[in-house]
Amino acid sequence: MPDEIGTLFHQASTPTMSVDPYAVLAGGRRRRQRRRLVAVAGTAAATLVLGVGAWTALSDSTGDEQTLPAATPSASVSLPEAVAEVSLGVIPQTDRTQPLVAAVAVDEDSGRLGFALRTEDGAALASRSVFVGRTERARFATLVPGVTAAVLPAGVTAAVPVWARGQTPQGSAATAMPDGRVLVVWWTDGSEKDTFYDVIWTEGDEVLSSHAASLLAIDRDDARFFLAPNGGVIGYLAPPGEDEVVGGGKANIIDQGVVESFPAVWADSPSGSGGTYAVFLPKVEDVELVVTGDAEIRDQTVHDFGEEVGLVVLADVDGSRESVTEVRFTDPEMGPTGGPAAAE
Amino acid sequence: MASPSDESFVEFVRDASPQLLRTAWFVCGDPVQAEELVQAALERVYVRWRRIDHGAATAYARKVVLNHHIDTRRRRSREVLTDRTPERAAAEHDVEDTDALVRALATLAPRERQVVVLRHYVDLSEHEVADTLGVGLGTVKSSASRGLAKLRELLVPEGENHA
């Protein structure tokens, strides 16, 4: 067996991965410089310098010898020139009482982009660069918990943020960048730590997501579910026909489970008790959603998107958010099965 | 102009990064996270580049990658960035065996996964694995045993398990 495992490892077809040696070199230099600064500065000042250092990562190009600016601990730091800035207003969780400004820089070569947050008078609050090399059409990053920014393609007409557990943005701001792309920043009240999951946006009639997949939209009475045909499901709800959705909407990915070789995922609506559930399945028969307690399925419809997408079951459930615990179905090839509970 | 030291570091990154990336990918299961782990680890190596034995730099970088992976897992409760759907029917790069291997590895405890990858992908001895992970030899042996047993259940076709 050990030999077999070794063979599997060495025969494995790995995804394309790489690191840019010069980007590593630049990062190493910044790290070394930060260590020196931390050694001579007080903790608070050093923290500020870290922010400046991270921001510098964005403005550095890769592949060339770089000279880092001599960052000096300061209570007021001027950020390097940004590609775009947007005024955010007062963001509660940052414990600030004056409006903040988000600035963004993009390093196309390294795949990093960065966002900085500062007060209107120039005092830096935070900055961060994030590697998002796999996201081709859109890039997004969480700057500080609850403050997330995205750079979206030119031509975007509307955009919505999606947090994994359904956090709702409290506000948003957007501006066009010089190259036509759009910078959007969303913020929440910071009361819930959540994973920023996705950005969904529209370009003309097309609905897209930062997962590089065009989305299918299913309109229901009060909701629109966006489903990625690459096997993923992103449950998102917005009033049908609403054109201006920047900063609106909410999504809850309740649970997910892998049943055999395919995903079974459901998402619910944000409409308080009960809600609309979407379950993504392959071609199956006899789908049954299992609910708990007194919950009741008021309505259930099935959408068949063909082989590429599979089957989507939508159900209106009267009960609590967690009232759907399982989906049972019959696979023509595998026979009766279920998930995700049955997969565990 | 880059200094000779920097030039040697760049050369080291070019040579060492392919295996480090694969190791990180086997351990974390995500190519993007693997790139971030390796990039961060190599940056740390650079900080010590003038003081470490260049012949042992790859081993040192590997150790940093694995430690950083554990640290990253510990921080999971904080808000994190993701650019991937958590579920994927078939990623572009996947072939059946790779998919099965990575899925199987994901079912192992982090320490078991690290031990199995170091033993059977990097081909380290048990003593070297213990040194890399900073654990005892007994831990390596027990983790390897448990990890392989789980992989055997998941990867070896039925009927061959008890051969």
C-alpha cells in the first residue's frame, strides 16, 4: 500500500501553480524591513507601518529590483497613489466617527490587489494586499472584517456581495476606475464574523460571478436564485427585475454535502421564518426534502437544466431556517440515497 | 541590480517551488491556498537566507510551509477570503485519480495528512518527518499508520484491501 500511495502522489496531475521568484524576493525584503522597523518602533507604531508595508506590496511591480521607500512610523501616513478611491461614509465597526475612504491598487502581474482604508484627513486605518490570481474577471478582498471591496469589469451594471452565512451589507459605495473597471466597497455592521464568499454582477443581460461562471437565474415570487453551471450553487435572493442591486440582497448557504461524486447544496431565503430552499442535484428521481419539527413544505418545484447543470429543486418551507435537514432522492444508477446527512 | 545573495535566492525559489507547491497542495487541497502558503514560506526563508545553510533551505522552507498551514487552520474562525465555490463537480485540472487522492487526503487529520505526504510524496524517512514536523518518532509512526489505513479504505479498490 505505501508504494501504491507513493505512485498515486507522483502520478497525480496537479493544477497549474506557480510563485514568482521576484515577487517572493520583494515580499521577503518587505518582511525583513518590517522586522527591523518593529525592532525599533513601539508596538502601535509598528502596526501602522505594517499597514504601509502591505500597501506598498501593491504598488511594487514584480520582476525588477525594487527599492522600498523608507517607511517611518507616523500617526498620519500618506498612502501611495491609488488607482481609485471611494468615500464610504462612517463605518460602525471601525469605531470611527468620521467618513472613511477606501483606495485600491491592482498589480496585474502578481495577481495581487490591495485596498487601503483611511480617514478623510489621510490617517491610515488599514491596508492589505491579497492574492487572488485565480479570479480572472473580478477581484475582491476583505480589507478589515466587514469591509470588502471588489474590482469588477467595465460594463458592470449591478453587483451584489455574498457572504457564506448570509451577512447583509449595511452600506456600499462605487466608483469607476480610470480604465473603466468599477470599484465597489461594501460594509456591514461587523456584528457577525462571516466569510466573504462571492461577488455576483450583471453585464448587460448576463449574470456573472467571481467564480468565473455564468449564472443561471431562477425567478420565484420574491426571490431570484443564481446557480453556477459549473457544479456550484450560489443561493442569492433579490426582488426579480430589480436593476439597482448594489449593496442589496442576501444569501445563505446553509449546508453542503458531497453525495458520492456530486455536490448537493442548499440555500435558503432571508425572509425570516421559513424560506425558499434550493437544492442542486444531478439527474435524479423521487426527490424528497426532509424537514424537522413542525416545519412544512408549502411548495416544491423542480428545474431541470440539462446534463450540464442537473436538477434544481426549489421549495418553500414554513419553519425555521434549519428546518430542512436532509434531501432524499433516488438516483437511477445508484438507487435510493440522500444527502448531505446521508453522506456523513 | 540584485545582489549575488538575492540572485541565489531567486534561483533557489525556481528550483524548490514546484515540489513545495505540490506538497502544499496535497496538504491543504487548494491550489490558491497552496500558492499563498509557499509564497509566505519562501518570504520567511528570504529573511534568513544569509544565515541558513543553502543546502538545507528546501527542508527549512518545507517546514515553514507546514507550520504556516497549521497556523492558517487555527485562524479559520476569523473572517477569511475565498474565491472558490466550496463544492465543485469537476475542476478543469482534475483527473479521476487526482480527485480521489485529494479527496481522500482531506478526510485525514491535518497531522496524519502531513505525515503521509512527507513520507510518501516527499520520500522523507520517519526521522526526517519527525524533525520537519517537530514531533516524536512515535507520533509519526502512529499518524502514518492511521493515515494509510484511511487511505487504503478510500483508495484501494474493493477486493484488494485484504490482499
